Amino acid sequence: MIDNIRRDHSRFRQIVKGKIKQNLKKYVTNGEMIGRKGKDMVTIPLPQIEIPRFRYGDKEQGGVGQGEGKAGDPIPGQGQPGDGEGQGQQAGNSPGDHGLEVDLTLQELAEILGEQLELPKIEPRGHKTLKSKTDRYTGIASQGPNSLRHFKRTFKEALKRQIASGTYDPERPIIIPTKKDMRFRSWKSDIRHENNAVVIYMMDVSGSMGDEQKEIVRTEAFWIDTWLRSQYKGIETRYIIHDASAREVDEQTFFRTRESGGTLISSAYKLCQKMIETEYPASDWNIYPFHFSDGDNWSGEDTRLCMEILENELLPQSNVFCYGQVESRYGSGQFYKDLKEHFGTEHDSVILSKIENKEGILMSIKDFLGKGK
Amino acid sequence: MPSFGFTDSNLTPDLARLHEEIRRHALDYGLEPFEVIFEMVDSDAINSLAALGGFPVRYPHWRFGMDYDQFSKGYEWGLQKIYEMVINTDPSYAYLMKSNSLVDQKTVMAHVYGHVDFFKNNQWFSKTNRKMLDTMANHAVKIRDFMDLYGQDTVESFIDHCLAIESLIDPFLPFVQPSVARSTNSGAQGESTGAPEAGRDPGRLKVDRSYMDKFINPPEFLEEQKRKRDAQVKQSRKNPAEPVKDVMLFLLENAPLEDWQHEVLAIVRDEAYYFVPQGQTKIMNEGWASYWHSKIMTERALTDSEVIDFCDHNAGVLAMSPGRINPYKIGVELFREIEDRWNRGKFGKEYDECDDLVAKAKWDQKLGLGRKKIFEVRRVCNDVTFIDEYLTEEFCDRLKLYTYAFNRRTNQHEIVDRDYRKIKEKLLFQISNMGQPFIYVTDGNFQNKGELLLWHKHQGLDLDVKWARETMTALHEIWGRPVNVETEVDGQKKILRYSEGEFTDRSV
């Protein structure tokens, strides 16, 4: 029975994943999953996986209830008006049953994303890995603390000794271990190579970036996180916002802040550079700077400074530098052109992507992650 | 994995003793149950069993997994807990949850004996297969074999299609004489009635004197006879001759299915029929079981220290949250009301015609027929007859029942009425045909193009068109030709049609 249900359950999960894969674009576009993220789980609403049948239209049906109240009173327990889907098929079922919700781990979600967008596995930079030590109990030793005493092996040793020395009496099989019989578990230290990564998100929060643009960045960041998390064991994320000056903020602030004023992109790059230098030595870390903006910069002078920082400082240290330009009514989109002019579209460690609207998010994610860097 | 021996295979001696005690009480009260075998299972197992409809072995299908997902989440989050489960077989298997307290186990045992007595003695269960445990396992083997042969996806999606029409069966078919039941088959009866005698006008009445002929058989009369006969012939060629409620049976006999598909459809239909009586007697079954667990526990089995816990849990099971009705509560209250009425003789002409409310309330002829009456009710009724016959005005008042409806203007459900006739009507509507729309096959060769025509017998509620479309898609997969459904939408007669990925509807 347990096996049966395990099989059916995994079949169900498989179907669910298939459905999500089919509708991935819709989920990504609507940003439905973000904000539903627990620690490692995502809850996804799935409206249509039930087996269809002929049934009555829900709301018209009405039914029989119980309790106080006079004609015209709303019946309690309905939630918000118009919320949820009523079942009401049988006496006793309530109006307001909700659709199906399934939980996926972020790992599973990343797999779906990877399969659907045909993302290549990321090759971590070869020698730049972190080492970590884990202990595994693999052997037996004749010395050790009592807490690690191996009872069975100790008993065996004592038995062997007693039989060999002729003190074992099958009629009265009492075994007394001596200090020499004691056996203890012993361990071996395993060196494991781990790949750590840091993602540094930078975003332009000047007046021209509106709510819709930020929502797009938020969605992209969620999916990029999800994917990178599935590729690296340890991952850190840092957030930098900038207008004319840059500062580091937490995730909440990152997506909420709106400033007015000018835009100096170089300020963010400088801060990013400083962060890498002090905290994430390139020899130990895989580094992913992402920059989102609407493409406006204050001056050509500053743009030239940006290119310089990128070329000389950021690029040599990063796995890949990603620039996402979110179209907005106010932005000129100039910075994209500048980057393109400077690095070309086929540069090894610079990825440029234009995101016109929510529909474009999925393709942009593919742009960023499709190179396998 | 529980082992299905013929004793309580894994009960602790304590519980086995309790079981014996409860069984004795149940028999003392006059219950006549099958033998009951209790299995002790943990929460994961009970969630699995609940998902599988109580049967440890079912054919592989994702929906069991989906239900399991829901049950185990509900349990983990503390939203719901399955106390008890029992299946209608002989002997009956029932499951006890390991984590329940002793008083809960006792209550569950008493409750289970109520169910099992009901399974055995209620006439609506009389035609069910009591060896369903084996049958289900056989179905599982067959379907697994098909999956090996034709691929899991192919077979599973065909099962999906069959399940979509699972409710399109005739709950009364098991009680119909076999010969009558088979008459739905390809108009076989029509041919024998309409065979004309050769060489003679069959509509002509016999005339002894030829000069009388034009009076006895005037041309208009002959004309009409011919018309009647033509209609009859046409009718007999129609398949089915009369609307058929068991759509699954019609498809089994007429749809162009491969052998394995035929078998799968038959299996799904078989299992659907097995669960029919449970759907038909939800209120009664739970009411009867709750009646007996209360009786056995409060009069016999409960010890002093258990009273509070029992009351607490019992109140939880029978609670009516505002705005909903609980079949356990309605059922048990109705049984008690019937017992009381028949004990005091509150029935019959004299009582019905009495206008004096005070006299009616105090009515007591000390007949003491209550116990006998409820046993009779448990034997002959199903939910529909139970509610129809015994739901009284006093009862609706006492339980504060009302009808509600959806108000489009305020976009919420609102109380409409407390008139007991309307309550009864609404309740009956909800439990007739187990709350499903009445759907019949009326033509297997619609418009002479081999299309399927179903007819929704409209009773005031429209079909949910979105769901209907999905269902028609599934039907199309089984029938292999376009599918039509005759129904009413917003008071307008319509025929919905599905063909090759395209939905149309036209008014008629």
C-alpha cells in the first residue's frame, strides 16, 4: 500500500512538474511564485489538474446551511466576496474551497527552468574552489573515547581472546572484556571541493525606473537566484542601489526604494568593485555581477569611466557580467548601445539583454544563463 | 504493510480486549454487523488508505497521489485528521490510527460497528460486491499489465477519460431485472414489435364484409396508422430506443474501443458502481454510526476518566460550523428524532391533523416503537427517502436550518428562507443523483453521422459550461466521433458540440 501510494504520488508530482513546465512562461510573466517563497519551498497554485465531469455551475447553486440570521444576511465563512471556488456539490461541503496548491523545492523548480530553457550546467572556474572538511566514520581503532566504543567489535575481541585462552565456558557464557579488547570507531577526514558563488545585484533606482520595471527586475532576480542556487552549494546575494551615488541595501529595500535625481552608473560599479576586493577574493569565489537599469546615464564621461572599471576591474574577476536593460518610457536606452559598442555582442564575459516588458523576462533569463558561465 | 489475516492482526492485547467488549455491546443492542477486523496503522498509512478509498491495492493512477498529497498536508498542518476508516467488505476491514488515545480508539470501534451494521443491512448496499478487496487487486493487476503492454501514458490518459464520465451511471440499475437492464442494447426489442406481415396492409382492421371496409378502414385512418408505424420503425432503429442513464454502459456496448480500452472502461464503471451506495447514504450512514457510537459509549463503554475527552471529540465530530451542514449531525439528530417520535406515537393521521401546538409538543402515547422504527429506517431508506420522509418542520426549526443562494449583486451567498418545505426541496435536490446533473444518452447516431448526443435533463440549474467542455473532450476520446450535449443555458435550449478540438453551440 505504501509502495502503491509512493508510486502514485511521484506520478502526480511528475504531472505537476509537466504542467508547470508547460505553463512556465505564464508563471514567470505573472510573477506568481515570488513572495510565495519559503525557505526552500515554493507553493504554486495549479488551477487545472482535476478530472473534469459534468457539474452544475457553482455559485448559482446555493444550498442548505445552519445557524442564526435572517433572510438577506450573508452566510458566514465565505472569505472575501468572490473569493475561491465553491464546491457545494454535496450537503456539508462549504462554499469557498480553494484550488489545488502544490509545493516544489527550489531545486525542482530550477530543474524545470533548466529543462525548459535548455540551460547548460555551469562550469565553475577550475582551480578557484573552496575546500571544506567533513569527518566520516569508516574504520576501527584500538584507542579512542568511550563515547565511540564499538560494542559488537569489543565483544567479539573478548570472545576470541577467551576462546583462545580457554577461559570460555559454553555452559556459562560470560564474556568480560579487558582494556586490550576495547575497539572504537575511527574517522577519516574528507576534503571536499565546494564552489561558492556570490551574486551582486545592482539596480538603478533613479526616477525613471517605475514600479513595473522594478517588478521585472524582481522576477528576474528570483529566477536567477533559483538557478544559481541549484548550481552552487553556497551562494550569497548582495544588493546595491544607485542613483547619483550608490549604497548597499537589504533585499527588501532593494526592490522598494525609489529615489529621484540623476544617475551615475559608475558609482555602483565602484562599490561593487570594492565589495569584491574586500570580501570576495576571485580565487575563492565565483562572482556574478548583475546590473539592471533603464539605460540612462548622466554623462558620456561617466559612461567612459564605467567601461574602464568593467574592463580593468570587474570583468577579470567575474565569471560573467550581466547587464539587463528594462525598457521604460523615460529611459533613452543609451547605455545598452554604449556597452554593445564597447564589448560587441559576442564578448566572452559580458552578457547584454533587453527586457521590453514582462513577456520578455523568460527570454532574458535565457540570455543571461544560457552561456553556462 | 498490513497483513490481512482473519484476526485483528496487530492490535495490542488491550485493544483486542476493548474490541471484544465493544463488539459484545453492539450485538447486545441488536446490531447485526459483518465480522470486523481492525488494523493499527500510522498517520502516513491512514492518509494513503484514505487516498486509495480504503483499499490497500488499487490500479496505478496519479489522482490517488494527488489525494494523498492533500491528506498528508492537511495532517501535517494540523487542519484535518482522519479518525476512522472502514470498508464495505465481508469481513469488514477498519483502520485505527496509532496516535489516537484509548478513548478515541474505543469511540472509533463503536462508530465502525455502526457503519458495518449499516453496510450489511441497508438494502441499497445489498447488491455491492463484498469481495471488493480482491476485485480491486485484480483490477490493479489487469491495468498494470495493460500499462506494460501499451505504455503507462496511454493507459493512464485513457483512465482519465473514463473517470471524467464516472458519474454517468444509473444508481438504480443494480436493482433492475437483468432482462430489462439489457434492453438498452441496440433496439433488439423494437424489431420484434414492428415486423410487418407481408402482402397485407398491417394497419388495416379485419373486415368480414367487404362493403364495410371503407367505413371501418377510411383513408384517413389508414394514413394515421401508417404514420404511427413509421414512427415506431424509426424509433426501433434509433439507438438507444429510450434515453439511457448509464452512459458508461452505452459506451461499453457501442463505442469503437480496443479490447484493453473496453476492459479499462468496464473496470472504472465497476468501481464506480461499488461506491454508489456510499454516496447515496452519506447522511444516514454517518448518522447511524454516530448514533451507535454515542449510545454504546455513553451507556456502556465509557469510564469515568474518559468522559471529558469523549465529549470533547464527539462535539468536534458533530459540530456544525455556521453556514454549513454536517452530515454526521443531521443524520444522528434525525435518527434520534425518529426514535423519539415513534416512542411517543407522534405520527399518523391523528397527530398530523392535530392543530393544537401545545398538545402536539406534549404528545405521548407511550408506544415505545422508536428502536424498532429506526432499525426499519436503516434497512429501507437511502438519503433521499430518509430526508423526504422524516425531515419535519420542528426538526428544521430546532436545528436552525435555512436555505441560501448566491446573490449576484453583492457577490456573496445569502440566507434566503427558513421555510422547511424549501429546505427539504433544496436538500433533496442536492442529494438526488448524488448532487450530479442528470445526463442521458439519447442518440448514438445523431444526425445520421455517428455522433453522440447526450441530454442534460435540466432541473433549474445550468451546467458549468467550462467543465462540460472538458468532459466532452474526454467523451470524444472514447466515442471517437463528435459529441453533442443538449442542455439549457440561461433559459435557452442549446446543443453544445465538440469536434476535433473545436467547440460550438447553437440554440434550438
